[in-house]
Amino acid sequence: MCKTCGCGDEAQAKITNMQTGKQVDIEEEIQKHAHAGEHAYHNHPHTHADGTTHGHSHEADDHYHGGAVQGQILSLQQRLLAKNDAIAAQNRAWLQGREILALNIMSSPGAGKTTLLERTIAKLKDDVPLFVIEGDQATSVDGERIRAAGASTIQVNTGAGCHLEADMIARGLMELRPPTGSIVMIENVGNLVCPALFDLGESCKIVMLSVTEGEDKPLKYPHMFQAARLMIINKIDLAPYVEFDRGRCLANAHRVNPHIEVVELSSKTGEGILAWRAWLLQELARMSDVKWCLDKGIGP
């Protein structure tokens, strides 16, 4: 359940491996681990293909009932978010331990995320192993596009859910099995609100803003731009036709997040793609430094 909009109560989240066609119903998987009639917390060990073992937490009583009071609803939300954060931490440790760069790319619908991923795959697939977790409420249209572009892809359909969650990413990583030194790009569900609030275990969050949306988006959706480390301004080829004020957009973004980095490009024409490629390779190079620090016990 999303603490902001309450979505997900009726969600039937499903994962599709675009290479094999294999489908997994996430809710059914969770129910396999639930103990009927019990209302206690359980931790179930799970072993990955590489031998790594960690626990998945489940609570059989995590369901909203019509008679619940507000305090019970808040308690449920807190437990669900705590579970999400715990799984996100496991995802992050797994990724960092393998020096895998994982990017959570977020935007409003139609900003150009999928087109950018297609461009990125074309520019990088011969140099770096690329994997994609594609999030949408329904259909595998974008997943098919990414697979056709040449990257191994997992399609996650969230049903009524308006964002991806950490357990979906964990299941996607199990299917993808990305090797050490690769890049995993997570295309979140098109939404400028809820995805900012959910940690997936990613290396960093990226927000994409299309010039056709206007320069005021950072002020209208501050939490998204505060959470992001990089802002991509897309469709710059259309800026002259929509009277986009670049200076004001940058000022608004830095007003909300003084440290946000910016890449300007057109995923359609390819303008600015080399700057985006350079940013990606720079971030991937940093992953080895992160692992060294973790091995030495340095850092938070």
C-alpha cells in the first residue's frame, strides 16, 4: 500500500521475463510463504543462484480490514514501509557487493524514459553489460521495445500500484542475474509523486523532465527533485517550439535541491547522449571505490 495515495490494495503485480516469457505473480509468491491463521512476524531465508543467502520478512496480518481505525492503518503503512526499506537494504548490499550500478529512473508519463533507454543500450551495449527492469501498470509494450534494443529485460506490471517497490526489484534481479560490473536501469512507473518515496536499493535516483512539461515542475513536485541526484532535461530539440525557459528550470531545480546534477539531451535526435554516456561510465567507475570502502569498513 502506498502511504501517499493508498494504491496497491487490489494490485496484482506480475513479473515477466522478456527473454523466456516466464511469468511470476508476486502476490502468489508472497502467499506461498504466509502461514494461515498466524499473526506473528516470520523471517524466511532465501538463497540466490550464486549461493548468497538472506532473509525475507513476511507478516500474515498485513491486510487492511474495513473496520480498522486510523491508528491501525498508520501502523500497517509503517510496517509495509519498514519491510520495503529492509528489502531495499538487502538489494543495495547485493548490488554494491558486485559493483553493479543500479539507477532508478523516474518521470511523468511520456517524458521519454523508454526512448532514452533504447538510445543508451545502442551506445553502451558493446562496452558494458546492460540490464533493464521495466515498470508499468499494464502491458509489456515497453519491455518488448527494450528487449528488441538488445538488453535483457524484466517487465514488472504493478496492476493498481503507482510505483515499483523493493521486493519487485529483488525478484527482477533474481531473474536477470546481472554480472559484476554491469548496469541495471530501473524504469519506474510514470509518476512524479510516489516513486520518490520508495527506496528500491538503487545506487541513485534520476528524474527526467521533458521541456514540454514546463520549467516549473521542480517546484510543483519538490520531493521528487529533492530525492534525485541527477535531473535529465529531455526533448531539448523541442525547446524553441514550446518556449521552454532553461534558465528558470535550472534555477527552480537548484532551489529545491542545490546539489542536483543536470544532463540535457534529446533521446529522439541523440543530442547530448555522449554527456549522458560519460556520466554513466563515471558512476560505474565509482562502484569499485564503493566496494573498497565497504570492505575496509569506511563510510556510513
